[in-house]
Amino acid sequence: MNKLGVALHVGWLLGKRQLQHTSKWVTFLTVLIMTLTFFSNIVISGLLIGLVEGGNKANKESYTGDVFLSTLAGESRIQNSGGIMAILDRLDGVDKYTARYLSGVTIEANYQTRRNFNESANTITVSLAGIDPVAENNVTNLSSFLIEGDYLENDQSGYVLIGSTLLDRHSAFSDLFEPLSDVFPGDKIKLSVPSDTGLRTEEFTVRGVIKSKVGEISTRVFLTETDFRRLTGRNDLSVQEIAITLQPGVSPESVQEILRTNGIGDFAKIQTAQEAIPKFLDDIRSTFDILGFLIGMIVTAVGAITIFIIIYINAIVRRKQIGILKGVGINGRAIMFAYVIQALIYAVIGIVLALALVYGLIVPFVDKNPIDFPFSDGIILVEAGLAVSRVMIVVVISLLAGFVPSWLIVRQNTLDSILGR
């Protein structure tokens, strides 16, 4: 066996012996520190990323579907919408889809009770969406976001659903715009939309209130597509959005390519759910990636300093023993390896316990009970690549935390160590 092999073997035996004779409380506290260090490292990063991922997931499930068709730049509608939907009806891999008509709308509330016409009217200008209530609910489960009133029905006319952000009692953005006040299910509101013949105004009844953390849902007013065409005076079937859900196992990219092959790209912008994510969510994720890394490094550094102090104190206490070991011919590298192996064992046990806690308890619990953040239901997303990179960083830093203090002690003069000078 070569000298390095002998040094490693002897160092392993020395390290194991030192661990066996170390106070159980010291060992427990050290392992606990490493567990909390690694746990904090990956959970903080996973929580920051998961906060954005929760928003992305909600955007896909309740708005865009797996594949999303929208208007081309410079166009107001998706031309040949009927032909596109006919293709979707027979396209393999497509499960369901919903088409939406969109228009700007000005809403006026409380006009029946306003007595002073010198006061500003209770109005707001937002987006109006005409939908097939059944198809929309099948794709996005829109009815699950009802917090007041009832859902739309195709055989009823003159009713709307209104997004909660547009109402003062639910809106978190009342400092940015003036939401509608005192509007409840059963109340009458006026909808005014532009048309080819001028401004068209009609009275509707609020049937329900929709609340979602996806902005395109909570800031819109929904009505049936029949009422939409009647109100806007539109006779064509050209829609502005089509959200498509796919059968399990079908790749959104493959369906996207098929749609482009069929020439649909000439009439509509075709995006996967990932591509349709709002840019601000992508920007937030990039920022949180950096923030999570920096916080993780700070936490890891604190843990490494703790290990350094423990190993250094341990080596100081055993300085006389280290001197005797060197005096009887034990290689200094073996002694240093003994302390490095201690730090490594502390780190490995802490990492294993932290991973078991994260993957076995925390992640499953948060998946079932998402954290209620203002703009998303946050989850903890600990990707394999993230966990592996953090493991490597913690292991390397722990090795350094074990090596440096032992090197400082071992390099001292043997006689001085024995005599305690």
C-alpha cells in the first residue's frame, strides 16, 4: 500500500475513534446544525422558485391550457377560427379546448341610485370575455373560482361573472385604480362596448364573482358567447383566444408543430403553456434564482464556520495527543484526514436527514397545502439538479471546514504541541 493509502487508512481509523469518544451532545448538536444548514439551503431556494412555479402552474391550468392560440401582432381576431376549431375537433392528442371572444368594455355600477350627476360615475374600463360556460369550465375549471353567487349557464341570458379585482371589497389594487363599489350578485350593471355602429350599452345582472390569482381571470368580466355577440353586434365567429388541453402523455411541442404544419400559424400565435407565461413571472424567477443562491451560500457559510469552530476547538483540546501521534511516526496527513473525515461524516448525516425531511414530509405537505401568497399558491420546488449542486457545495465547504483547522494545528512544531507551548 502506498504512503497516501496508508495515511488515508490510518486517518480513517483515527477519525472513527475520535467520533466514538466525542460527547454525544456535541455530535448531536453538530449534526443538527448541518441538517438545518442544508435544509435551509434547499428549502429557501425551492420556496422562492416554487412561488413563481405556482403562478406558472395556475396560469396553465386556469388560463392557457397546454397549448394556447392568440391573435397575431397587428390583428384584432384569429381569422378562420371556425376552420381552426374544426381541425382541433379531429386532431389526435387534443382532449378539450375553449374559445374566447374578447373586447374592451366600460362597466357602470350604482347608476340606479346615483342622485347627484355632478359626481363621477361608478365606472371602470376592463376586458370583456365571451365564453361557452361548459367548454370553459371543462378546460379551466372556472366555476371553482366562484366566491359569490352562481356560475353562468348557456340557456340563460343577461348575466355576467365579474372578477374580484374589479370590486373594491376584494381588490388589492385600489391604490392603482378605482374599483367598483357596492356591487353584489343580483345587482344590475351597464356594459358599454364599441361596435361598428358606435357605442352599444346594455344592462346585465351580476350572477357571480370570480377570484383567482391569475390576472386574466380576476380582472375580466365573463358572459356567454351568445350575449357577447348580441352586445357587440358581431356576426362572425372569429375569436381572440383558444386554450387547449391535451391527453396525458401528449407533448405540447408536438401538437404545436402539427398546428403549424396545418397552416394555423398564419392565423394565430401558437404557444405552449411555458411560452405563454407572462414575462414578469420569468423575470421574477430569474431574480429568485439568484436570491435563493445567495441566501443559500450565506446559510452554508454559517454552517461551515460552525463546523470550523468545532473542529478547531477539538483539535486544540487534543493538541498534545496530536503531538504525540506525530512523535511516534503518524503522518500529519493521516491526522488531518481524521478531522476531515469527521467533518464529512457530520455533513453527510446532516444532508441525508435534511433530504429525508424535505422529500418525505415538507414537499408532499406543501403540494397538498400550497402556501397562500398574494399572486400565487406557492409550492416548494426542489429539482434534482438544485439538490445535487447544493449537496456538492455543502460537502466541499465541510471538507474545507475540517481541513483548515486541522492543518493549522498539525503544522505546529511537534515538541511544542507535546509540551503545550
